[in-house]
Amino acid sequence: MKKIVDLWNDNGRWNFFITLKPKSVEVLFEETPQPNGAIIGPLLERTRVDITCVVREGKPQPKVVWLFNGKERLDAKTTTPDNSTVQHTLQLTVTRGELGGQLRCSVTSAALDGAMTSDVALDVRGILVVLVMMMRDTETVQHTLQLTVTRGELGGQLRCSVTSAALDGAMTSDVSLDVRVPPNKISVSGVGEHVTHGTLVTLVCAVSGAKPAATLAWYNGSEAVDHTTRDVKDSRPKDLVILSVPLSFLHSDTNTQPFK
């Protein structure tokens, strides 16, 4: 459907700006079209997959994003094989973090009143290798668990449980996993527009997902800034740390270098 969204007069001549809604939104997995609400999988952990959202037609060119559990994935790539098609591809290496995950292709345009969407779910299977060894001469049973540690094991506890006809109940032994992970998100907030000379400005750098807590520092150009404060918040049960480092300063002609 075409829609006139603007018009103006230029020396007695009327100019019209016409928008056109996208014709279709389609999700491809391994070049195969997936219906809305499809379940992709089973996918083994560490498998690399390409999931593409294809949008056909539309004026102006629509904006296409991938959302994973409601949050935009910034690692997807957009290509335009022709003037009327937009392809937005997410290259994903499957981990435990995608267990039960929901992917949504969201399409927005000036020609649309709301977003056009198409959803797919991921059926992820974790890699778990169990090795059982039995030795009759020593009457020993060895039960070995091998797993690839990911964020999914943060704060995790493993329990070995032994049952036998000779026991009234299970014998157990527990071990906790001390998993170290890098930050998975960093954001800066505090100033959304220009500031006036002499204004007190506070910038906040927040990092989450690191264990142990990340170390943050502010720089004005290449010079370190030392008048900062540090606030650590524990967001259990995942033992993820949110670290905020506010920076307050008077905006002046002497601090025109970019802060980072």
C-alpha cells in the first residue's frame, strides 16, 4: 500500500514523497524458509548457524534488526542483493546462553504504523559427556563428567549422588564451580546533548556480566581521570556484577578531548 507522507510546493510545482510498505518478512535457516513461530533445532552447543531475515520491497528502505529475548543483537550484518531486498543475517555460535532463546526479526519503516515481526525459537542441546569406568579388582566405580563451562554454570553446584540396594538413602558429595567470565555489556550514560560552559556533568560507565568485577577507568583523551567513584552491585542469583563509575567535572575549554 502506498502512502503520501509529505508534500511541498517548489516554484509552483508540487512534490510528493510516497512510502511503500514492505511486501514480506521471511526468516531463512540454512536457506530454508521458516514460518512464524518455528522451532529451529535441535542445535548442539558450539554449532555455528546463520539465520537470515529477508525483507522484500518497501520505500524508504526498511530498518531490520534481530532481537534475542527482547534485546537487540548488534552483531548481525545487513546486505542488499538488489534494490528491493534487504537481508539481515545473524551468525551465531550456539552456547548454553541460547537455551530456550527466542529470536525475533523486527522491521520498521516510515510506511508502517508499527513493526512487522517474525519469530523463531532455538532448541539448544548442551554437550555433556559422561564416562563410566568399573574396576572389579578394587571394587571401584568411577563416574566422570566432562562439560564445556559457559556462563550457564555461573554460581553452579554439581552433586554426585550414589544409590545402592545396601543404602537407605542416597550418598552425596557436592562441588561448586568458580567460573570466571568477561564482561558482556558496557554502556555510558549521563549526557544526551550539548552542555554549556561551566556545567557540572556526570558521566556513568556501567559494566555487567563480569566475574570477578571488572576494573574501569575514565580517560580524557590520553590522560587518566582520577576523580571517580565506584559502585558495585551484586545481581544474584547469577553472580553477575554491575559496576558503575560516575565521573563529575565542570565542562570548560580545557576538557574538549573525548572521554572514554
